[in-house]
Amino acid sequence: MATLRIIPASALTPGLATIIVSLPGRTIRSCALMVQAQPHGVVQVAFASGEVITLMARTMVGRIEAPPTSARPRRSPAA
């Protein structure tokens, strides 16, 4: 089961987790490719969808982390 967390924008990190940002008139659901903290308490985020937005560091965003996959050892074919 996926894990949903609400975190401040300042805690974002690039990776495979889906980030959800609700904006007036639209919602972004995408992976963060780049997260850069700027002076004066803002964070720039570049998403895999091609959008780049600037958020206040204290803005709360959703983060969905996929469950880890279990790696099963493969069976060797019977001879």
C-alpha cells in the first residue's frame, strides 16, 4: 500500500515519489526532478511533467511513496 505524507515544501527531495500540489484551477501530480532552496524562504521545484513552480518553504504538499517491491530470488531452470 502506498504511503501518503503531508510535508512542507522545504522537505522535498528529488526522486520517484509522486508530489501533489493543489493550485487555484489545477493540481500537479508528478515526480520532482529538481528541488532548489532559494534565499528568502522559497523553494523552486521542477517536475517530470515539465512544470516549474516556486513555493514558499512552509507550503504543505502531498507526497505519495510507492511501497518497496519485494525481490524474490529467481529459480534456476531445472536441468
